[in-house]
Amino acid sequence: MKRGLLLWLLMAISVVHAYAQTRTITGKVTDAKDGSAIPGVSVAIKGTGKGALTNADGSYKIEVANNGVLVFSFIGFSGKEVSVGNESLINVSLSVDNKDLSEVVVTALGIKREKRTLGYTTQEVKGDELVKSKEVNFLNGLQGRVAGVQVSNTSGMPGGGSRIVIRGASTLTGNNQPLFVVDGNPIDNNQIGAGDDDPILFGGSTANRGIDIDPNIIETINILRGASATALYGSRAAGGAIIITTKSGQGLKKKGISITASSSINFDQAILPEFQTKYAQGTGGAYYDGIAKRTSYSWGPLIDTLKVNGAKVKTYDPRKDFFKTGTTLDNSLSLTGATDKSNYLISVSSLKQDGIVPHTDFARNSFYVNFSSKLTDKLTVNSSLNFVDSRNNRLSEGNDNSYLARLYGAPITYNLKPDLNPNGSQRMYRAATNNPYWITENTGLDIGVQRFIPNVSFVYTPSNWLTFTERLGADVYTDSRKFHEAIGSFSSYTNGRVFEEAINNRQFNHDFFAQARKSFDNKLDLTVMVGNNIISEYYKDLLTKGNGLSVADFYDISNGVSISSRTNFFSRRRVSVYAQAILEYNRLLSLTITGRNDWTSSLPPGNNSYFYPSVTSAFIFSELPAFKDSKLLSFGKLRVAYTAIGNDAGPFKTSTGFYKSSVADALRGEILVPFDGTNAFALNNVAGNPNLKPESIKEFETGLETKWFNNRISLEVNYYDKTSTNLIFTPTVSAGSGFNAAVVNAGKIKNTGVEVTLNATPVSTKNFHWNIGVNWSKNTGKIIDLAPGINAIQIGGFTSPGIYLVKGQPYGTIQGTRYARDANGKLLIDDSGYPIPDAADGNIGNVMPRWIGGVTNTFSYKNFDLSVTVDGRFGGDIMNFDKYYLSAWGVSKNTEDREGTKVYDGIRQSDGKPNTTAIKTDQGYFTNFFTNTFENLVEDGTFVKLRNVTLAYNFSPKRLAHTPFKAATFSLAGRNLWMYAPNFTGSDPELSVYGSGSNSQGFYHRVTPSTKSFNATLKLTF
């Protein structure tokens, strides 16, 4: 027993002795430049693999041996080693390391990572840059700034939709736009068409829901372009991801409150096509006054010599008279505060946009609050709520009842005002058609959206190497719509109509994941993350239509003569598990392996589970001894990635259901059911597929990132090869099957591309700085295969001309009537000098551009800042269907030389000799020949735009010394100030009648013109 007691005493003494060899060290890490605290600094015990991280106030606490050495390191700062000795309080200041300006970026699931270690490309855009662009829709602020990203504003209507596509189309008829994520919470960016009308005929487009996000609350946007970057999001991010981080109170360097107020005014002017101005209304050279004699044609006599009753005929500019100067008022107020444990931001904003078209507007009122608090040393809660209330009054676009139909066709010798005759009937230059002013006053679509986006996350850190994150988020909105068309319309609904639509969209998202980090000998770092995701979606769209109105000017659904309704509904759920492992060696090599498995309710049992693996690697060769002290190369990284992801099916693709039927009346109207007390339902003519599988996307990506001359120049080059197979779409099938089409897994799309991003600081002095950013990208996409026996499917347009997906062609082929050609591609000409029409429709263009790019120059001189962005799209054809009508009517600019002749370059079919016969370009040519061949309507969509110019003056602290303001900025900005589109005769090649939600881009037809804008903004901080 004595021996046991002695042994116990010896062990106790040893423990006491060992404890005496260690002590608790505390301290604070600050920035050597301004003394501000640096949170997240790694405080490691050299040679042990143990360590800690500094808290939000820069403080730390760690147990260390007496002879230990602490290693302090943080991204972008020079590291420092400190021997403990006999000290118990060690404060350290770190200096910025210009050699190691590593960035921290937000990646998938909202996880922050050092950009240096990423094996894929990502690009960040600051929220302040978006605000400077003064765009109502924040997506438009990305135009020309990010390689591989094509953003198009599809309509000049207030609340116009914006479409974004990254690295080409990944699916045939599904969603090719990226996933939107706000603070880790996926949100909806759909454009939902109005009613059930075909956009090209009656409806036109609406806004994409990304317009609900107020640019003033955005801190940063990270664009994840490739499959490797979005693998952790699974099928929802097959088209890339837009990662939005909102502002919070963490930016305050000191405790207290800061208030920022901003107010701006914007003036918009329509960018119009050119019209002929030499010839009057009429036909065959005879004058029509539009009153006694009416016609759509402007093939009358020359205006210069035209006199009526001895007086020179009066001329007008109907387009200029119709479009007004639009205005946008944008006011925002934000309050930011911070304490020892918490920070918060409260923001309210109000935007009111009056359009260039009478009786059109868009209003958005937003309330946003963000609150973060450190409840304990180990538990932090982050929460936010974004509420948006928007109103949009817009007019129909497209073929049938667009105000543009008769506005663009109006003769310059006719005054469109007033729109009514004394007897109350419509006054118009041609019979049986609506006056554009009457349309603005007697038709319209009113849209009201109320949207809630709540988000809360809990971050629990039981130790410095382990973190648990629980995140709950939602996206809930109601979209109420009401359309009316008055009695007396000369559209397909002469007795008027009204429809009411109620859309409810709910999405709930839950993520839980754990992250663990372990260092080995200060050279090897391993970070492991495992987690799960559950996302539930609910959508309901109730449309009630009333055709014919019993009482004029009473636009309530109860006033409809024939009333019908239909409901679209779906609910869908995905359950997922995912994992990620990041291994880094000596800051030289990085390897990331991820895996995700999704289970979805929209696919049948047995096929509803699919796995996505991803492997990325990065070799930071600038860490090699040969480059370590290089004055030329500041940073260099080579990366390689390979990922396999998928794409989910839409709802109800696995079964064949019934729908409520209606009967067309052959006049673009319809006979609604119930009819005469009898209802009608029909089996869907598209057969569902009970064996449907998810789409498959495999992508290889490699890239080179370098920085030169002490980070004054950075260059990034990427190459990707992406193949999509097992695609889900609905090709036509034999009528003998009992269906017109069937849902299948088939087809293959291949995209390859190169992206280049260059940033440089050519000049940097005490008072003057010049930064330049250049991006260039080229995507080559091709539809390798469709389904057996299927060579083309239509996605938009008319049957002819239309937008098709054609085997062996790039995505978005324009097909229509064309001229016949010989084996060498030469036009075949008849003996009269006219090209011979081909017997069959064929490929006449493709909407995909050859390449896109942008350049942004930023200059700073003392208190002045100047930013200039120029971007362009080169190649890509447009079906300009406005040209069809305007050429036939004699109002387009190309009809002005109507007394001339033209010799077509081609081969006479009769003798094989070159054509030398001239033909007249008169009324008969344009009305009976030119417009009969749709090949003539295809135009090159190449453009270069002066996208944005912003000049700002920042008031110096000295000037504000005796004011209540901490900062003040006044800025002037211009958007779309200049455009060069040498081969396009419409308003803007970016416009599309299908809006942002359709894959059928490149069809330009009676869509509200783009605008150029001028803006003034005052921003004050208290």
C-alpha cells in the first residue's frame, strides 16, 4: 500500500510540474496601420498542430508551454512568430503583406474560403459597383463585368425582366439560368408569364423576381460559373450560382450608430429604330389622308412636293410624340450599429419608376433588417428579414394587341392624337385597328407582389477546430395580377375581357453542417465538412378569365360574359446529404473532394436518387523557392477540376394527367368552358414518363491565375469542357401512340469555352489612381443529338419563322423561308433578277454570339472618381420580325430608297452565269417579295455599348468638419449613352419579346424599346 501511495504522489507531483510548465496566454491582434482589431487570426503553437482563433474583437486565449512559440497568421497580412518566455499577455500587430493579398470569397452554402486554395474560378462584384450603375434590376449592373456571363435586359418596359446565362445552355427546354442564393438561402428568380397567352401573340413579358432585391442592401455578389463551384448545391445549380451577401453592421470599426441616406433621380429616353421620313401615307404613289381614305401603307408620294388644297402637307413624328421622358426616384435610408457582442443594420428604400410609355410604371418598397449577436463565446446567431412590396403597371407586347403595332407603323403625315372621334369611336389612320393611345388608356396589366425572405443561422463552435452551422430560410411571395381590355378593341377580343390571377409561391430551406479543421506540423491542413439539406417548394397559380364584358369600363371578373378558371399547382421536395474534404499542403498544394446525393419527389421511385462527385486541385507554384522572392511574379496558381452533376425534372413529368380544355375560334380567340352548362376536360396530349431519370452534366475545367509586379497586374485564364446528356424534353411522337409528344431522356449538348479576366493598375500615385478591368469569353455550344428520329424541336417563335433546337447546330437556330442556293452557297437567280425561293424552310441564323467582353476603367484623382464601362456582344443573329411589317408598310428606313434598283449577287439558274439584272426596290418589291422570305429579316446582333459612366465627388472630412455629416458623395451617371449596332435596325439587339424566363431568345417583335439614362445621386452619412 505504501508503494501504491508513493506512486500516486509521484504522479501528482509530475502533473503539477507539467502544469507549471504551461500557462494561459491572452492578448489581442490588431492592424498595424490603424489599430483596428483583426478577427479570425490563426494563433498556432509552433510544432504542435494546436492553436486558436481571435474573436470578433481580436482577442484570443491559449494554453502554451513556457518555451513555446506562437505563430500569428492571417490572410493578406505578414505572419509573425513570438516566443512566450515569461509573458502572460502578448499583444501583436500585423502589417499588410502586399506579396500575399489573398482574398476570402463566399462559396457554395455560404462557406467562406481563401480564394487562393480554390480549384475552380469565381469572381466577385462589390455591391457599391452595382449601386453606381443605377439599375432598377441589380442583374443589369453585372453587364460587362464578369467573364462568361451574359446578362440581357429584355424589355424597356418599367419592371423589365433581365436574363442571365453562364457558360451557355446546359439543358434543352429546362431552366438554363443560375441559382440565386442570398446569405446561404436559395431564392426564386423565375419570370412568370401573364395569364396563359402566348407571349409572342398577346402577352409579352414580365419581370424576373430578382428585381425584388434592392441593390442598396448588397455587400458582394460572387458568381460561381462552373459545375465544380456549385457541386454542393446539387441539381438546382446546374446553370451556375449567383451568391449574394447582404450588408450587416460588421463593417463598423467602432461601436455606435451610423446612418446613411441616399437619394437619386433618373431620366430615361427611348432608343428608337430609324424610320423613313420622305414619303407620305398612301399606296402606289397616291396620297391618303388617313381620314377620308385610310391604309396601313406609307407608299404615297414624296412629301417635299406634296400639297393638299394648295398647302404643304403637315408632318409629324408619331414615335417621338408618343414616348415620353421616363423618371425614376430612388430613396434609401439605412441605420448601422454595433456593440461588443452584436451588430445590426436596418434599411428602408422606396423606388418609383415612371416609364417612357404612358400609363406604365414600377414601384418597389423594401424593408431589410440584419442582426447578428454573439450569445456566448461559442454560439453566434445571424438573422435577417427582407420584405418587398412592388407594383407594376405594364402593357401587352407582341404580335396582336401591342401598342407598338400601329405606333411603329404610323405614317408621318398623320397625327395619332386625338385617339377618339367626336362620336366616341376610335380615330385611326387605318380601319379596324387600335390607336396606340387608346391602348394605353383602355388596356393594361397590373401586378402586385408581396415577398418575405427570412433567414436565420446558428453557428456553434465548441472548440477552435470544430463548428456546427444550422440555417433556416424561406422565400414566400404572393403575386396578384389583373388584366383588362375595354369593349371596342379591334383585337381578338372585341367585346373586351378581364382576367385575374393569384400566384402563391413558398420555398423553405434547411441546412445543417459540421466543419472540422486540423493542422499537422504547420504544413498539412485538413478541413472536413458534412451536412444535409431539405428544401420544400409549393406553387399555386389560379387564373380566372372573363371573355366579353357585360358593362363597359367595369373591370371585375364578375362582369365577364363567359367565365372560366384553371389552377396550376405543384409541390416538390428534395432531401440531400453532402460532404467536402479540403487538404492543403504547405500553402503549395490544395485538393478538394466533394460529394452530394439528392433524393427528389419529382422523379419516380428507383430513379429519384442521384449522386454528384467533384474533385478540384490547385497548385500554387508561386510558393516554390524559385518564385518565393520574385519581384516579377507575386502569385501564381494552376488549377484543374472535374465534376459530375445533374438536373432535376420539372413537376408532373412522370405521369399523364387531364386538363381543362377550350376551343379555338380560328381568330386567335377561344370559346371557354363551361359552355352551355357543360364542362370539358381532356387527356393531356403529352405522355408522361414513369421511368424518367435526372439529366447528367459532366464538366472539366482548368485555369491559370497569376499576379505580377507586386499585384499591380492580375491575369486569369479558364478553359472548360461541359457535356450534358440524358436530357429531359418532349419531342413529337407518332399520332398512332395516342399522343402528340412524350417526355423522354435523350439528347446531348456540348459546351466548350475560354474565359479571360485581366485587372491592372497602370498608374498609382498619391493623388491619382487608374485601374482597368477587362473580361473576354467565348463559348462554343452545339446540340450533338436529340432523340431517335428527331432532328429539331421548336422552343419559340411562329412555325415559320421560329427558334429551334437543331441537331448538329448551336443552341437557338432560326428557321424559316429562305432563298435557294447552289453547292457553293451562291444565290440562284431567275431571269427577272429575283432570287428563287427555296422549296423548304431551313436554317437562316443562330442566336448564340461568337464572343462577349467588357472593359471597365476607374480613375481616382483626389476627391473625384470616374468609372467607365464598355461592353459588347459579337455575333449572334436576331429575328427582327418588326422588319416584316414595317418594310411591307413602307415606314422602315430600308424602304426609303424606293425609287432605286438592286442587283442580287448570285448565279442565274437558267445558264449558270453571274446575275447582272437589276430589279426595282419599289412597293411591289417590299410588299410582295422581300417580306415573303424570312431570311431577309435575320440581322446580326453584334453591338458595343457605352454601358455606364459615373462621375463622383467625395467631400473631404475638412469640408464636412462643421456639419453633422461623416461622409458625403455627389455623383452623376449615364447608362447606355452610346450604342454601335451596325447591322441591327431595331431598338436594341438585347431585347426579346419572350422576356427573361424563356430559352427562346433572339426573337425581336414589338417589344418596348431600350432607354438611355441620366442620373444624379446624393449620398450622406451621419
